[in-house]
Amino acid sequence: MAMEKAKLIVSSNAVVVFSKSYCPYCVEVKNLLSELGVAFKAIELDTESDGSEVQAALAEWTKQRTVPNVFIGGKHIGGCDATKNLHNQGRLVPLLTEAGALKSSA
């Protein structure tokens, strides 16, 4: 069930951040996406009744146990460092635009 739920959330949202409300790295990623004007879905695993099951399913699916666990356009991006690195390399905004999560500035 948890794997199906995770895959359904990822497939029905352009950008998903599996997060924990108290995690500073999660807050950092959500703030970055907000500053960029991204419409994203945040799933706070610490407040979801099946959060630990979803996190275990994500670990099995992505081989990443930690949060934040970021997906853009259905593709697993990684965590905070991976997301920030993409942004610093100028590759995050094009990914977000391609996923339909950002309005093109052109």
C-alpha cells in the first residue's frame, strides 16, 4: 500500500518533496522551491499516519532512506544536497520548467 501511495503521489504531482516537518534540510529544500515560485506537494512523513511505511517504501524504491526525498517530473532527484547542487549548476530551473512546475520566464 505504501509503495502504491508514494508512486501515485509522485505520478500525480510535478514536484514532490517527501519531508519531515522538523528536518532543517527539508525546510531548506521547501524554501528554495518556494523562492523559485514552484508549485510543489510536500508530504510530511512525521505527520502522516503511514509515514514510516511510506518512508520504507521510498527507501526500497529510490535506495534513499533520508529526507528530503525530492521528485521532479516523476524522476527521483535526491535530497537537499542534490537539489541544491542542481540549482547551483543552473540545472534545477530547466528541470522544473520541463515538469510544468514553473512558468517559463521567456
